Amino acid sequence: MKNFLIIALSLLAFSFMISSAKAVVCFKKGQYVSGFNKICIYSCLGSDTAITIKNTQLCPLTIDR
């Protein structure tokens, strides 16, 4: 029973560390429309990433990754 409690508390502490990890803030680099979608391009610490939204929406200026 004591080992189970230690394992459970360790898993809880580990999941808290994972959930409280800082996200990278990505800044809008560009956008383009493709059919009914808008592709928003972001720069994340030198790497590019993209999200797809409806073409009637505005791309957020920043996203978290």
C-alpha cells in the first residue's frame, strides 16, 4: 500500500510539472487563403508552423506552442 501511495504521488507531481511547462509564443509571419480556409503562418523560435481557420476569421497575432 505504501509503494502504491508513493507511485501515485510521483505521477501526480510529474503531471503537474508537465502541465505547468512554459509554452513557446509564436508570432504571425503571414497568411494566405485556400478555398474556404485561411492558413496562418507563425514563426516559433526560428521554425515555421501553421494553423488553419475559416477564411472569414482573422489570424491571431500570436499563438502558444
